[in-house]
Amino acid sequence: MEGPSLYLAAEQLQPFAGRRIERVSGNSKIGIERLAGQTVLAIFAWGKHLVFQMDTFALRVHFMLWGTFAATVKGRSVTGDYRRSGPPRLVLNFPNGEITIWAASVKFVEDADAKAAYDFSANVMSDEWDPRAALAKTRAFPRAEIADVLLDQAIFAGVGNIIKNEVLFRTRVSPFVKVRDISDRKLKAIVADARTFSFRFLDLRRIFALRKNLEVYRRSACPRCGGKIERRVHGQRARRSFFCAKCQHVRVSALPTMRIRRSRSGTNIRTAPPRDAGGRRRRARRRDPA
Ligand SMILES: [Zn+2]
């Protein structure tokens, strides 16, 4: 889930702020029993984190690549159309409803004011978002591919793979271009659109119309020129980029695709690029939850 979905989640879960947790269950091994009887004082989102503040500690939920959640208030669903996958990590029962979380990373933060530890100027969904700081931080990685930098949560907290791809298409920038080769004007446009598109994402998510309104992410034809949308797994993060070579000025012929190595008999053997330590090449083929 990307930043706008977490922003929406915090909003949807506000009926539980000030409420006492009556029962706790789930397969998490972090000692979730301690949540029983606690009152949730506040619920907020930062980037891809969803945080439940209790009196002396907080629960931090990170949905990673595949986590989802659902909640009901007085028997009525208040969340979206997220897929549910396997046994729940955590279920919180309140007098007025329940929250169920799947496949997320959950962690306790021993802090009576967890919100104060977050830098909201780096959060694209925040009123405190500071585009000038983001620009300066981006320029500090001149040799990095822009697609990698957009996913850096210390610079663009909340931006995930969908937002990255859409922003680069909307600003007509190649995902492969290095930061040092991008003009100031263009880089400012990228930084500005990281926030602008995130709010469009939020509006579309509210009405369950996100997928069909994406222009390049998992699309096959460019909505602007009708050309083919290409896809490549690349960069330090080994995440997938979707792009129109024509509109985003990418020389596809210059991109690495398969590695060629020569066998002893002299014939060329094509091998796929190696996996990174996390095995991300395989995982990147799966769909990113919005
Ligand atoms: Zn195009």
C-alpha cells in the first residue's frame, strides 16, 4: 500500500481513536497480548506506516509489499476492496467494531509520543511537506536513477511503485535517467507531482477507481501516443518500471535486458539478471497492492 492508502486508512479508522481494545488475536509473535485493555489514544499515518498510539507505547504497522487490512464499525465495512490473504497477523476488537490486518510487519515503539519522532516534512501527504528539502535531498544522489530516488522513503515518504511510475510518465521523464542528468525545472516538476499525483491517487482510491485511471502502471498502450508500454525491473531496488519509450525519451535498445555469456562451445547463452539478496526479481513480478 502506498502513502495515500495509508492516509485514507488513518481517516477510516478514526472511529477507534479514544476506544479501548477489548480483545486481541492474530499470528504475530511480538507479544500482542499487551494490547488488550489498552486505549488507542490516536491513529495516524506517516508515509507507508500506520501508527496506533497508546499511553506509553505505540504499535507501528508497515504493510510492506503485500499487506492489507479491513475494518468494520458497528457491523459496517469502512475500508476498501483490499484482498485478504491467509491468516490475520493481528485482529483488534473494540466495543464499536474491529480491525483486521494481514501480511504486514507489526512492531512496538516504546514511545509515549511516536508522532514526534517522524519527519512530516518528508511525507508527500502532509501539510508540512517541504518540496525544497526534497529537491535538495534528491540532488544529493547524482548517480542514482530517478526511479530509485523516488522510492526513497527518507525523501518521498509514501511514494510507492505505482506513484513512481505515474509521476515519471506525467512529467515525461525516463525512469532510467540519473539525477545529475535532469534539469532543475524537470526535477522540480517531478517533486511537485509526487504530491499532486498522490492526492489524485487518494481521490481515486476513495471511489474505488484507481486501477482504471492509471496511465502507465500495468498498462499495455500509451494513452498519449498509442505506443507500447514497456516494462523493466531495474535499479538498486530492483523494482519494476512501466514507461512509454517515445513520450519519456527512453532508448530501449540501449537498456540492459538479458546478460549474454559465452559458453565453452562458443555459443551465446542468455541468462536473466541475477537476483538481489532479497530475491526481489521474482517478487517484483507480482502486483503491487495500491
Ligand atoms: Zn507515449
